[in-house]
Amino acid sequence: MLGFYVSFASLAQEPALTEEGDGALNFWQRLRSKTYVSGTLKSESALELHGGDVQKWETILQPDIEMQISQNWDLTFIPRLRLDPVDRLYPGTPTQPERSGPARTVYLGDPLELELRELYVRTQAGATYMTLGKQQVVWGKADGLKVLDVVNPQDFREFVLDDFDDSRIPLWMLNAEIPIKSATLQVLWIPDLTYHDLPEPGSPFEFTSQVPQAPPGANVIRRAPERPESPFMDSDVGLRLSTFWKGWDLTLNYLYFYDDFPALYRDIDLSGSTPMITSRPAYERAHLIGGTFSNAFGKLTVRGEVGYTAGRYFATQNALDADGVDQSGEFAYVIGLDWFGLSDTVLSFQFFQSVLTDGAPGLLRDDVENTVSILAQRDFLNDALVLSTIWVHNLNDNDGFVRPKVKYELGTGMDLWAGVDVFYGTRRGLFGEFNDASRVLFGFEYSFGS
């Protein structure tokens, strides 16, 4: 031990490192000085209103590490550690058939999971900005109702109740933004074959209303989804041209992609004494073209988006249909009005409509679907206290949900909140099917870092 101490002390007194070692040391010192660490620690618990069962008891640690590698290169690294000992939203260890290998979550036991949320480098080549790696890309102007915001798939473990920034599934992609005179062209190349995370059978938010149900007594075989296989040949490609014209923010969008919901093909075998039904979901190609607009007129903001998707597949209960699905185009749009006429208050209204251009008898949804949403939010105590209510209502099935919430800023970086998520309507409706998942929730979020 004494010899080790003497040798270490002698090394420490050497006058200089080699030139190569000194350069490496200076590089890491500069890198450390240009590294910024922030993040959030969030915990939220939910109790179901029907029966009082604990629906979740979730704690999430999500650091955000940003590093300036050089003058023109920046690196962002965002992991997420999630702990939920209740383990009801995604019970057990899901097999993750919807995700590609590089995008999968690592399960450290049933209640603990680790996910690489984002990891990308950003650089500038001339006037072009490029972002390469795992990331989110947000298209669209709507709140809560999606028309064009379909670049990233979504985690539906809590249906649409989770913040979209948290429920979007980041994808590995190349994202280039190219200035063209007064406009900007965004080019996306997405070789990541990852699709929507759908709730497991038996979980609180399992989809049932628009999923075909087997007749009584039938034997059902459920196959794993047929997935695209080639990251190159089966990759998605997106283009968005954005500009500002006479007060209007305008975009023109195009996406060539695999629909994140699989087509629910089925085969029926009546040769035996008992009907045999084989479910064989498969992901299918689609084209989406549309655009967005927004403008402010005094205290009123008008915004919206419109899109047409060619090549969508919808499930049918028509027993005469050969494979259980019908193909149709879908035209959808949303119009939003935001009014700021009262002090510290926002009132927002949205109307959403989805129209199937080639509807057929027996589909598990209407040819025309109409949904409205209303948001009211008021700030008090210099924005320390926020009261808000969101109401989403489907006009076809007369179902929806209401979300009153109160949030209080306890101190710098610390927020507390409590709220209620109440679903209503019949089980036929997309919202009413979650009546039993209505809940009261409370939680906190602590933000830290530079």
C-alpha cells in the first residue's frame, strides 16, 4: 500500500501529460462545461370511482441531458424510468409486438421499466438543420384530437388521458429542415418499424367498442400482428412545407406510412361442429395529405387542420364479408377557436369531423363521426393556481368524458395537482366503453436542473 501511494504521488507531481493526453483531457473538460442536465420527477396515483380500486401508483424519473459536442453539433439524451407497483395498465411483462427492437422498453421486473425516450444529434449544414436519432415530430394544430399528428405512434395505456408529449412513442429517424425562400421544407425518413402500443386484454383501457366480437360458442385463434420487415423498404417518408402569409401560419403535409392501427383481418371456418375464427391483424400502407392553418384576430385565435388518408382499413361485423375488413378513404378536419377575452382566462372550442368516403354496411363505426371539445382554464395568484376543465363529447354515440383539474405551484419547480376523469355513455361508444375506468387522481411533479 505504501508503494502504491508513493507511485501515485510521484505521478501526480509529473509536470505535464503527453500532448495527446492533454488534448483529450481538454476535450472532456470542455464537453463537461457544455453539458446541461435537467429533468422531472413525477408521481401520480389514480383511484377508480367504481369500486375504489387503485388503477395506478406511478412514479417517473426522466432526466434531460443536453450536450454541446462542438460548435455545430448538439446531443440530446432523455431516458425514462417508470415504477408502478400496481401494474394494471400494462400487466405483467408485455411482449411488445408493436415495437421494433431498438425502440422496445426494458422491463426490470413487472413494476419497473426503463425506456430510451429520445437520443439524437442536431447539426447545421449551411442553412439546413438536421436532427438524427430517436425523437418526436409534432404535426397539427389540434388539442387532444388528432388529424395530422400521426408521425409518431402513441402509447394507449391510458387511452388519450396522458399528455401527448409523454404518450407519443419517439422514433428513430432523419429530420431535415430546409429553407426555401420564405418557406421551410421538412423532410422525414423513418426506418423505425414501431406502431401504436395497444392496451393488454383485461387492462382498464382495453379497446372493445370498435373491435369485432366472436359469436358465442366459437373458437378463436389470435395470431400476432403481421409486421413489415425491412427498415429500408418499409420505412415511412414525410414532407411538410410551412410558411407565413398575410398573418396566417400555413403548412402543407404529406406522409407515406404504415397505419399504426393494424387491419383486423379474420377467417371463418365452418367445416367443423364448432365455428373456428382466426384473427390475423396486419399493418397496411396508407397515404396522408393535408394541411394546417392558424391566425390571431385580436383576442381570438382561429386554428385548424384538414387531412385525407387513402388506404385505411376498418373492421366489420358483416358475416358475408370475406376477410372482416373494408377499405375506405378517410377525410377528417378539426376547427379550433381560442378566446383570451377575460383576464387570466382561456376558453377553447373545437369541432372534429371524420368522414369515410367509401363506407360499407356492417362497419363498427359510423360513416360520419362528429366530436366537440371545450376547454376552460383560469389562472389565480399570479399563475400559481390553475383551474381547468376539459369536456370531450361524441355527437354520434352521445358519450364522452369530463376532466376537471386543479394545479398549484408549491414552490420553485414543484407542482401539486388533483383531478377527476369521468367517462359517460354506453359501451358501444369509444368513450363510454371506459365507464368503469373513471377515476380520481392526484400527484406532484418536481422539475430540476439548469
